[in-house]
Amino acid sequence: GYQCEPFNNPADFFLDVINGDSTAVAANKDDHGPVDTGKVTEDNVDSTVVDVLHQKYLSSRLYQSTKEALEKVELRRGRKQRPTKKEHEITYANGFFTQLYWVSKRSLKNLIRNPQASVAQV
């Protein structure tokens, strides 16, 4: 029920509504009171959209599978005291000298094409 203001980025507006930072959210709260989601909590109080989404996420399969995966990682980490060297090894698509060649070539082209900029930098 929120209206995106003219010349407002819809993606930013959507994020603002989710976070409750939008002026449309503030106007809607003033005009209509709390957002009615049709769900009632144990205290017979209307829950907010965030609470409903939170509860749905906690009961979802995605949450359960993520929680199980994290618990497995914690168990593995508890068994291993030191991570192996392979876990910290950084690999690149190209070797150091290949990267150095291309960066040097690009820098040389920039120097030749625009020498005043290089003099100004020095």
C-alpha cells in the first residue's frame, strides 16, 4: 500500500520501506495506524510485517539447512585446532609476472598517450 514518490529510485524506496526509514512509511503509520498483517501474536496484539517475516524465516527450510551447515562447521572447527595451509592459500587466474606485464603495458600506454598527466603526478 506504499506509494513510491516521483523521481525516487524504486529499489531505494523498497529498501527504505523494509527498514522503516521512508517518509511513506511514516505517513502511513500516521494515517492508518499499525500495519495489519492478519496474524495475531500470543498477546493478541497485531504483529508488524517485520515480526511476521522473521517468524516465517525461522520456520523455513532455508533457515534450518543454514543452521545445520553452520553447526557442522563449528564442530569441524572445534576438532581442528589449526587450519591447514591450503585453506589460506590465495590463488589467482594469472601468475604474478603475467599480471605485472599487463599492468606495465597499460601504464606505458598511459604515459605515452598523456605525458602531461604523468608529469603532473610526479
